[in-house]
Amino acid sequence: MTLIEEIHSTTPTHRETDAGGSRGLRVRGLHKVLGGRTIIDNLDLTVQDGELVSLLGPSGCGKTTTLRMIAGFLAPDAGSIQVHDREVSALGAEKRPSAMVFQNYALWPHMTVVKNVGFPLKLRRLGKKEIEQRVDAALALVNLLHHKNSRPARISGGEQQRVALARALVQEPELLLLDEPLSNLDAKLRVKVREDIREIQQRLGITTLIVTHDQDEAMSMSDRIAVMNAGKIEQFSRPAELYSRPETEFVATFIGSLNRIEGSLVNGAVVPGDDVIGIRPEDVVFTLHASFDARPAVVERVVPHGHFHEIYLKRDDATLRAFASGLPPAPGDRGHAAIQKALTFRQGRLVTAAGVAA
């Protein structure tokens, strides 16, 4: 199905799989050393056909290097890269069935929007009529037909990002790659553009891999998230599972907020020990009334976050942060704090989640 046909489809497009074939992206044993340092260490990754996956991690973890190798802009030292069951590791970027949206958009400032989007097709020497049809279809998909004759400097940052997305989609790739696609936008616009990208990706059913360091971005857009650290994938799971059942202490601290306490939790009390307890702030409850698993606590600080408040509590066994909505307590207020759920890590690995063995 062509891009023009897909645009008018009401459901995502999932292409048929040949007998014995494997559609989507398969990376096996990817390895890269730069400047004498191992950047990517024997990495495996599978993105299913039509799935949107985020590579999430801190700066320097190797996520952009991984994307550049998949795109063909950087050669791996070892490993296999397959797109829709086709080995592409030895192919240059221009010969791979993928298209990339760059962090800085990489638009030609002297070209109009329509010429920017059509440039990859012109390089392929497609006919003028076909280029016009495909460019108009791509611009319609990203709601930018009204800006087709504008130059990049005359449109907003969000619109420039959509031009870059249209330029990638007009090539009708089997794999869409995006490198920190929203990092140059302000907070409010990031939310709008990420919703647009996700809606378009689902409508087309195109296999997509996004690199980001923003956990909110990854959690809201992705079917699955690969959390990277030091050139390896620490966990590859659906967003809800990453948050509720992180497999490592690194993932638990990187995804969301966490009270990290060395010790063990016994009947709601923290006791010395060799393990590490991870407690989400929403799982700490502060009340004025005592219960068998709550301990006396005093409010040290209250930080407003708009629709909720972050409360710093001091118990005799631990200092905890809690999230609360409604009317907050005031610094100095005394009450009781109970821990409803906890994660326990031993040597960095999850052993229990909310009291259930991992």
C-alpha cells in the first residue's frame, strides 16, 4: 500500500509477513567501540512490525549511536541489523529501507516546504507528477498543505518538525527513525507534536524507533520502551510494567520518582539491612490518624506542582517524599505516614515488588 492509499485508510497498516519471514526490526549482537571505549556492548533489540519503540536513557548511554548504526550513518564493529527480514548492515544509509528525522530537522533554508519534502524523491529521479502527488499526500498527513510554499524560517518550530516528518514519510520507508525529535520545542508544544507523531504512526502502522532522554515522552508515545545504560539495554518492557515492576535499581530510579532507602521493610517500618527499598511517592500516605503500619511523621517541606503537591516527611526511621492532591498540609504539621507499596532490590536487581517475589 502506498503512502497516498495509507493516508485515506481508517486503520493502521500492518503489512503481510512472508512465510517464515520476520517483519519489523531485528538487531543482534550490535557492538561499537569509539575512541577506545565501548559505546554499545553486544546489544539485541526487536521492534515488531507497526510498533513504536523508544530508546530511553541518560546522555552518553549509547542510544543515539545505536540509532545511527541502524540508520546506516555509522558502521557497527560487529552485529546484525535486519529490516523486514533483510540484512542491511553492509548497506549505506541511502540504500536502506528506512528514513530518519534528525534532532535539528536539517531543512534547507532556501527551499520552500514543498521542495524540502520532495528533495529525497528528486534525488531518486522520480517523475514530476509522482513527486507532486506524494509530497501533497505527505503534507496533508501532517496538516501543512497551507504552508507548502513557505520557507522554514517563516513557520514555527513545531511546523518545521512536521516538515521533517513529512520528508521522511514521503520516502515510504519500512522503518521510521527519529532522533530526539521534540528536544528543540517548548514544553507545551512538545506535548502537541508528540501526540501528532503518535497519531500518524498509528494511522500508517509504520515500524518506528525513537531516541529520547525524556521519560514522559517515551511513556506517553511508546508501545514498548528499551531503557539503556552504559551501552546495554537494562529492561525492554511496556511503559506500565517499567514503572510498576522495574527489573533493576537503575530503571526504578530513572523512570519516575523514587524514595531510595538502604535497608528492609518490615511491617511498614524501615530496618537496617543490605537491600535497597524503592518507594514511589504516591505509595506514601500521610494522615492525621494512626494505623498499625503507619509511623509518626512531621511535614518538613511542601512543594507545589500545580495539580498535586510534593510533601517531604520525616519519620523516625526514614525521610520520605509523598504526592498528595487537594489541600496540602503545612510545614510543621504532625501526623502519621504509611508505606503502601515497595520495591526491594538486592545487588541492583529486583527481588520483590509490593511484597510479591520477583
